[in-house]
Amino acid sequence: MGKREDVAELFNGISDKYELANHILSFGLDIFWRKKACRKLFRINGGEKIEIFLDVATGTGEVLKVCKKKNIKYSIGLDPALKMLKKSKEKDQNLILINAGAEELPFKDSSIDIIFVSFGVRNMEDRKKAFSEFHRVLKDGKYLVILEFIHREKGGIFYHLAHFYIKYILPYVGGMITGNFKAYKYLSYSIDHFITANILKNEVEYFGFKIEYIENLFPTVSIIIGKNEKN
């Protein structure tokens, strides 16, 4: 199996307790991070109508739950882990959900208004191919939002304490909550070995996005919002 299938299998194995584990492991900060990113997106977008809001790596649909606005016509969640999508559907039968990966989006060119990726970029099998797909399906002048664990070029004591927690404590606590130690060892590794915000910014810009906003959230999470530029 490739990375996409392996990661999907890991997430399928923790789908029943994924949200609970997230809230406990982040001390509830994961809820704040998503809400913060949504609020910033809606401020940048203004009151413009959003025909299609696409949440890539939607998991159990937490972003779709938080990012609700009257001016959104269709909210769509996409994820390669089928059991995660089923948990999302249990919470909201009205959601449109697609079992697919970010590298091959089943949408026409210039058909999407917003793409949101919450803690999913580091798990992608081919990040650059996914960014190319985001550029293809997003309308000109519309937005990509990335919320992700990011390495800081310079970090203070709380940043280093957070990475100690992620590397040495999170895998075991997550494993105890879900019964799946393998999944949380992988998640810890994927965070610890991910790129810096500057490298991610450069990658996003290379594929046709103008960075509109970057914010580093306590302790190791960043919001990056890029405007799609077709020309």
C-alpha cells in the first residue's frame, strides 16, 4: 500500500474515539484553532457568497461543523478514510461526503470557492500534487486555508515543551484513549518531522497562491491563507 492507504487505515482504526482523543490531547485547543481559522477566513472573504466550501481531509467533519455560514450553499467533506466519513455522517445526515484523496480531486476546473485543510497537509501522500489540484479546482481569487502543526524557525520554552509533549507523551496518551498506539506514534512522528511555516508558504506560493495571512497559534499550530491566482 502507498502512504495514502496506510494513513487511511490508521485513521479508520481510531475513528470511534478520534474526536475525544483530539480534545483531550490538545486540552480543547483544537476547537479554538478551528474556530479561529474559520473566523479569519470569513473576515478575509467578506460577505461574498460561497457556492462550494470544500473541507479536505475532513475526518469526522469538525471543520464543517464549525465553519457554518448562511452564505455557504454547499459544504463538502473529502477524506480517504471511509470510517471517518461514516462518523461524520452520523452527526449530520445532510453533509455531502466524498471518499477520496487530495491528490485527485473529483471536481471540475475553477469550481470551488473555498478549500480548507485542517491538520491534513502533513498526512498527504504527495503534497505538491495536492497543491496543484487545489490551484486547479479553486476559482480565481478564492481561498485556500491551511491549519497545521508547524515547526518554528525559532521557538521559545513553551514551543519546546509542546514538542516534548508531542514526541514523548502524546503517543502513549492517545494510544491509551483509543487502544491504537501505532496510529498515535505515527501522528507524533508526522508532527515532529513536518516542515517549517516558511517552507510550506513557499510551496503554496509556487503553485499559484498569493499568501494573504499567516498566524502562529499557541503553541505549535499555524494558519496560512492563500488567494488563488490563475494568471
